[in-house]
Amino acid sequence: MRLSPWLSTVFLAILWIGFTHPASWSPAAAADSAQNLQPSVTYTFGESMNVQLELPPDSGVKNVQLFFRERDSTNTQSAQMLLENNTATVSLDLKTVILPAFHEVEYWFGLEGIDGKEQVSPVYAIFYEDNRFEWQTLIDEPFQVHWYNGDLASGQMVLDIARAGMQSARQLLNFPEPELVNIYVYATGQDLRSSLQLASVSMVAGHADPSLGVMFVSLPSGPSQRMETGRQVPHELMHIFLFQKFGPNYTRIPTWLNEGLASNNEELPNPDYFVVLEDATRKNSLLPFANLCSGFPMDAASFYQSYAQADSFVSYLYQTYGTSKMETLVELYSDGVACNKAPEDVLGDDLLTLEKNWQAEAMGVKPANPLTQVLPLLPWIVVLLLLLSGPVVLTIVQMTHTK
């Protein structure tokens, strides 16, 4: 079909305007700009994170804002980006902007056009790993072991102990087929605590993030490394398996039971626990388990004693009531039954009664004798009786003289 000379002229004019005067911003251009982005992220762990965004040359964007958060978190943070020559950049100070280690971080961009219209980009993600070290990795499902100090034999030792810990955990509770578990091995406790922002908590040697299926352990080289691996890895593994079994209801399990199960899953009993408990028993300073339901005290001495008590108490409950009853107890706690009531429903006694039985049978604490408690006060009682009897005697004497 041929166009008339007049229509041809109009058509050419429209093409000329389109090529020489591109649209600066429109809803369509905004959508394209928001979708066709080239973001990049680099970081130095614990120091800084640099985010860069390349925009199309005809995007018409005048303002870019970065949004970011830990995956599944509701705490979204933001930062204004510097825009120059279609490149937006920002540097985050990771000393003030706290991002959890070994978590996936989501980020996206808000774009504002020169006409004020706004668009939001797709959501991107990075895995925020401790990149201060060159990690080696050994995989044998469901475990992935990562370490930076030592040879392949070091990683294999951790892997072997993890497998043994999985078997022992399944003897304590009926766990489903495990999901992926990542084990990060630090060479020092200081390195581990700095990665987890726990520098001030010197008693932390291992830690688990059960919701991610990740554990962090500190295993300094030396003759005690094998024993320390057998303590830390099975302990943290129990926390992860409990979460995999109960999901978010994992947090309802009392701390004394959660940590007691983890301690009972360690390869060997901790000999220091016996010394701590013996000392606490002698000083009559055992901590009430009712105070250990929602957490442990954070002063070092009480913190360590809490672990010792939890380990001994849970061991006593297993020996006394058996695996099936303990399985039911943990399930009842995960359903939200109160800390004191759940044992009564399953074991027939409330928490306080179980605690007294444990003290008597495992700790050798004898029931309190009322007379024993009164004897130290006897001199004061005599003095008090004499003071109170004085006025009575005087009154009697006066009455006798009056007669």
C-alpha cells in the first residue's frame, strides 16, 4: 500500500522526533529501568559492604535508594545511593549496620524518575559469609564441613564425629531424616565470637543457628582438639535436630531441657560438671529449675553451673523414666504446656518434685530436718524468751507483794 505524500511527511516527522527526542521518563520506561538492572555487591566481612547498580543510559532515573534485610526478617533497612553517570553506589559500614553472619541477605532498589514517579526493582540476594578466611569444604550428606585451619584429615574428623552425633541423638529422641547441616569450624574462640558479634561473651565456644541448619564451633589445634570436637559438634547438632523436628515450636522447649539434651548428646561426660555440682551441693547453692526454663543466668559461674545441672537432671530423667516418656515430655513442651505442668502430665510429678527427687538420688542431698534448721537459732531463741519473760516475772512479783 502506498502512502500519500502528506501522510509520508507526517510519518517521517514522527520518526525524526522519536529518534532525536527520546522519552525521558514514562511508566513503560520506569518498568524497564526497574527490571533491567545490573547490581553487584562486594564486602569485607565485618568491615564494609559496597553496592553498585548500573542503570540503562536512557532510564531517566534521578534518585536510587537501597533496601536490604535478612531473609524472612521484618526489619528492613535502607540507604541513599549516590547516582553519577547512570551508576548508583553506596558503602555500608558493617560496624554499625549489623548483618548476621552466614545468613542470606535480600536487597532491592527504589527508583525515582525525573517526573517523580517511582518503581521498585526485583529482589536480589547474597549469602553473607565470613570471607576473612579461605574455607575448605568437605561434603557427605547431610553434612557440609567448612574449615580454614588444618588439612583434609581435620575436616574428615569433624565429619565422622557429626555422623556419630547424629546416631546418638536418634537414640535420645525419634528424629526424622535430617536436612542439610553446615558446620563452620573456627580455629579460635575469638575468631568465632567476632563473626557472631559475641566478642563480649567469652564463655561461648560453639553456637548453632537451628533455623538455618548451621553450627559454628571453635576447635583450636592441639592434643585436646579431638575431645573438644566430640563435645561441641554433637551438642550443637542436637539443637539443629530439635528445630528440624519441631520447627518454630522449638523455642517452647525449656532451656534446661534443650541444653540438657544437647549435653547428653556429647561423646563423653564433662568431668568439670561433676566438680561444679559437688561444690554447689556442699554450699547448698543449686539453682531452682523453675528459674532455668526461659534462659540461663549470664554471669560466668551461674551460666556454667546451669549447664552442669541441666546435663545431670536430664540424664536422671532418662534413667528414671525411659526414652518414650522423655519423647512425650519434649513433644508436650513443644505444644506449649507450661514448664512446671508438663512433667506432671507425663511423669506424674511436677517440676519441683522431680527436682527434689534428683537432688536426693543423684546429688545425695538429704531431706531437710526441721530440728537441724532450728538448732543454729537456739541461742537466739533462748535470749528472746528471757527478754520476753522478764516483764512477766516482774508482774508476778509485783502481784505477790500487793497481796
